[in-house]
Amino acid sequence: MRKLPSLSTLRVFEETCRTLSLSKAAQALCITQSAASRQIKQLEEFLGKLLFVRQPGGLTLTQDAALLLPVVRQSLDMLEDGINHVQLRNPFQHLRLQVAPTFATRWLAPRLVALRQKNSQLQIALVSETRQKYCDFDCAVRFGTPWQAQQQGEWLCHEQLVLVASPLLMIDGHFPPLNSQPQLHILNGDYRLDNWPRWLEAAGKSEYLMAGGLEFSTEDQVINACVTGAGFAVLDKMMIRNELNSGLLVMLSPVELESENGYWLETAPGKENLPRVASFRDWLKTEIVQFSTLPPLQPLDKVS
């Protein structure tokens, strides 16, 4: 038998951490403040730890509460996902996708309307890849290498790396030298992707590689920063097509480098032959092929 606090107690704890107020937590959960206070006290007694300290400006979390909070949130998210899955009116048409963050935001999400038009009964859940260990899924689009795809799935496409910047950086119609502005880097875990050194080497500009720069956890964050004029970036052309078409970003060089990384498709074991999975797999591969045949964009080539 599991020795756990009650679900209602954990919900009160999560809401109190969010609001840093027992009264606001109680209001959000439609209970009295005294009931919320009693639930927190019961949880503290269960743990043998103090979870909140009352300050003049409200409550603050103790170190133990800060350690417990992400575990509780993750567990409640898992429970909510499971309940929603069971409640689906037609689970056989419910496609659960896990997708690398930038691919999901920049490429897949805008095309889901087209997928739904092919199958109006299809229900789609797009789940963050960061929760992959805790969520059931049908298909996943992962970022990685062809070797990973060979081991676990099928390869979709390589990144096509180009040098870009915002027109906001231009001075008298020209972009400043590459070493005059921050270089924006994408992190893959604790390490930078090698976009910059590989592109600079291919362009014959290795001397412009800088030790500093700005680092971001996703390519989507780098794109947003680059649009605001935060610096230069080497990005996947597939992910910035809209920004290039609209002029929010400009390609600064004709050099286009095929990255060692890219995207691959993983299908959950035992689900390979499900109609919803087969339909999505065929549609995705067709869309990527069609995208790759779009006319090339012309670089500005006004950088030193």
C-alpha cells in the first residue's frame, strides 16, 4: 500500500506555491482558507518538514518545499494527462505527438490545420518533448543525428544552416562585422551546438569565431532574440522561412551548410500499424519533401 498524502492536500500545496497565499489558493480551489491552512499543516506533519514561512509580503517557500514542488507538479500533470486520455470520446482517433520544441512551434503547429483537413475526425495532442518519460505517445519528432534515427526510427531531414541577422543591426545599409555583435548559440543540454564553428569554417571565416556570445536552450529562443537585433545567428533555414520571407531576418551569405543534425521520426512500439499513426507518418514525410522543393531564398550578402 502506498504511503502518500491525499490528492487534495497536494493540490492545495501546488496552488499555495503558485500564489504564495493561502487565501488565494483557497479561492482558486473553492475551499475555505481554514481548510487550505489545515491541509498544508497536515502535509507538513506528514513530511516532518516546514514548507512555508510567513513574511510581511506573504508566504515564502522553504528549501524542502522548493524541492517538493516540481515533483508534485509533474505527478499532477501525469495524472491529468491520464484522466484526459481515458475521457476521450474516440481514443482510436486521438493522435498523441511528442515533438522537439522548435520543430513543434515553428514548423509543425502551423501545418496541423492541413492534417486535420485530411482527417476531420482526428484529435491531436501536441506534447512537449521534455515530458517524454512521463507521457504516452504515438509518434515523436526528435532532434538528433542519423545514427539515432537508425537505432530508433526513420530519418526525416537535415538542418540547412545559414547566417542571419535582423535588419535592425544595419548601419548605412550594411551589416557590421561578425565580431562586432554577440553570436547567438543554441544549447544541446549543457553544450553548444557546433553551428557556428562549422558554418564559419565552411565560409572561410573561422577567425570570426568568438569565445563569448549569448546562449539559449532552444533554437526558437535564438530566433526570437535574433529578430530583436540581439546579434548574429546560424540557424536552420527550415525553421525561419517565415522570418526570411517577411524580412524580419536576412540571410547574410550564400553559404548554406548541411548540419550533421536534423529531425527523425520515432513511433511508439506496437503502434506502427495504427491508422492514425500511418496517416500522420505519410503526411509528415510528404510535407517535408514539398517544403524542401520551395524556391531558394536569396542572401543579402552585406556583411563584412
